[in-house]
Amino acid sequence: METAAASLTVSAASTNAALVPLANVVLGGSGANRTVTVYPRAQRVWRHVDHRHRGAMPPRTSPQASFVLSVLPVNDPPTIDAVNDITIAEDSVTTIVNLSASAVARSTSPSPFGVQATSGNASLLPDPAVNYASPAASGTLSLTPVTNATARPPLP
């Protein structure tokens, strides 16, 4: 005799909580239309080969189903960590600003990427020179202000 779909109990388990904590497995639906939504933790990659047992279940046990979950890498856009505000004295020489690239971006970018910097006020500070080569962990910006040029930041 087959159990009616509405009478079935659905439960979940995770064999790899580092990848998918049980709280990240959401069961939904009802009757014959059940769903399992799995939310892997960010920046995790996993490929697991599951050898499934098929055949008669031992008496007095519930049938079980399992599936293979593969979490593939995402091509996250590369990022450069934020640069703090900088004050440069009038007529100063070149100021070097250190850059650091996100370790995640460096490890997931499928190909080299470039960094470009532009000035919001070229009459005060021309576009900075960038010294960065992917997948390096760091680089620099060279800021050389225009001689005898001054400006105040815009009011918020």
C-alpha cells in the first residue's frame, strides 16, 4: 500500500555543515509538490560523489532519497580594497598610495584583470598612474597634483 503524498514527512540533513549548514536547507511545498532549497555558504566550492544505495529497504524503516550537491565557483568581480581619504599639500611631489586586491577576487578571476583610476578634477589632479598587475596582492597609485592648484572638497 502506498502512503498518500499529503501524509509523507519530509526532513533534511547535511553531511557537510561547513558547506551547507542545516539552517540553510529550506523545505517547502505540500502534498505531492515538495521542494528543497539549498543555500551553500558563500565562497565555498564542493563536488561530492555520492554512492547511492538502491534496492529493498530493511523492514520498519522509512525510504530515503539523497542527491548529489555540487557547488561550483562563481566568477566574482575582482575588487581593490577601499582607499582612505587622502590630503595632499599644494605643490607636493608625487604621493604613492598602496592598493591591495581582494584575496577572493585574485583566486576566482579566470583571467588577468587591469585597474584604471580617473580623477574627478583633472585641473587639480590628473589621472593617477596605476602600478598593478593581476593577480598580484598589491599595487600602487601615483598621485601628482598640478603645480599651484588648490581646491576645497565639495560640501555634502
